[in-house]
Amino acid sequence: MSSVLRIALQKSGRLSEDSYQLFKECGIRFDYGTGKLKSVSSNFPAEFLFLRDDDIPGYVEDGVADLGIVGENVAVETGRPVQTIHKLGFSKCRLSIAISRGSDWTGIESLNGKNIATSYPNLLGNYLAGQGVKAEIHEISGSVEIAPSIGLAEAVCDIVSSGSTLLSNGLKEVETIFRSEAILIARAELDEDKQALVDKLLFRIKAVQAAKN
Ligand code: PRT
Ligand code: ZN
């Protein structure tokens, strides 16, 4: 049987549209946005799976998918042993620490003994450990920016793009701990046939990117 690449994309969110556009520009056609969870390409040996972004590294590690597109922030936070094979240049953002606008900040050591709310406990924990800061990390899954105003934490660590969410919640960005963009990830080991398909796909992706620069 000839090989078919299984590629996991975010079903609906900030990565979806650009991920789909990328394959379209590579000349790879498939149905997208129909509500279906799977779509087979009509002109490339690939099958697309539409999933929540947080689940993509795990599916790629387990071999349910061969490739996936996720934010580097998610790939690093989940810590799954997958390979980053290419940076895609879209969905750029940063993971930053923010505090109430009225609070004093004299540097990262200001966080010693403080509570920090985040959805990224691993990235934040490693960063603080590297800086020798001892703080309490509270993992929450959404609406992180509201934590200081309800007394849950003195600081937050969350994804920032324009900065307007921080601003509208009375917060100021004080330290960037990680910069992210969308990346193409792959299973640690691919057989020869699938690797040849990945190489073909990468060749097209690089040509699309080169044409834009
Ligand atoms: O449903 P699913 O789990 O698949 O999606 P999700 O809601 O977890 O993720 P989604 O679609 O919001 O983001 C997917 C990826 O896009 C993230 O993992 C990042 O790599 C990247 N990205 C780029 C962003 C942003 N920009 C962004 N602005 N992810 C989140 N935000 C949020 C942030 O959490 C904060 O609430 O937007 C707010 C800040 O935006 P500004 O512009 O006000 O600063
Ligand atoms: Zn998610």
C-alpha cells in the first residue's frame, strides 16, 4: 500500500486559517471548515485531522498523526518528544509576565514569594528556576488576565499579541519569557516513504515562503 501522510491541524482558532492557507498555497487541496474531523486531499497523499491545538503534540508523539501544526508555546509546554521540522512565521506571539499597572517592578526578583496565575506552568516554572526566583504557580486554563483583579494572584504569565487584553484588564507587561510562532512538528521516526513525502511537502513550503520574502 502506498503511504499517506496524516497531518493534524487546529480545528478552529488562531492557527486554523493560516495553516489551511499554507497548504492551499502549496497546491494541496482538501475540504476545510465543513465541520468534519477528517479530510482526504484530492491531489496529494495526505489526510488532514482537525483537532484542538493542545492535543496535537500528543497525537503526533503517539503516531495518530505524522505531522502537525502548533504554536511553539504549546509544543514546548506539553514537552512531548516530537521534532520541530520547520518554523512557519505566522501566529507570532510572546509569553509574558504581567502585573497590576499600579504595582512596583524592580526586576524578576520582585516575584519572590508571589502567586502567579498561568496556563503555562512548565515554561514559567523552568524560567523562574533559571532566574533563581521562588514563586507559587497557580495553573488555570483560561481567563488568566482576570486573576489579579479577583485576588487570585499578584501576577500572570500569559500569551500576548497586541497587548490590548492586558491593558483592558489593568495589567502591564514586565517580562517576556518566550517568543512563539507556528511550527511544523513531526513524529520522532518516520519510515522512508513518509519521510520522502515530508521532504516533498517541505520543499513546497520553503518555495511558498521564499516567494513571499
Ligand atoms: O480550541 P483550541 O484549544 O484549539 O484553541 P485555543 O483557544 O487553545 O488556542 P488559540 O486558537 O487561542 O491560539 C492558538 C495559538 O495561537 C496559541 O497557542 C499561540 O501560539 C498563538 N497565538 C497568537 C495566540 C495569540 N496570538 C493570542 N493573542 N494565542 C492566544 N492569544 C490570546 C491570549 O491568550 C490572550 O488571552 O489572546 C489574548 C491576548 O491577545 P492581545 O492581542 O490582546 O495581546
Ligand atoms: Zn488550546
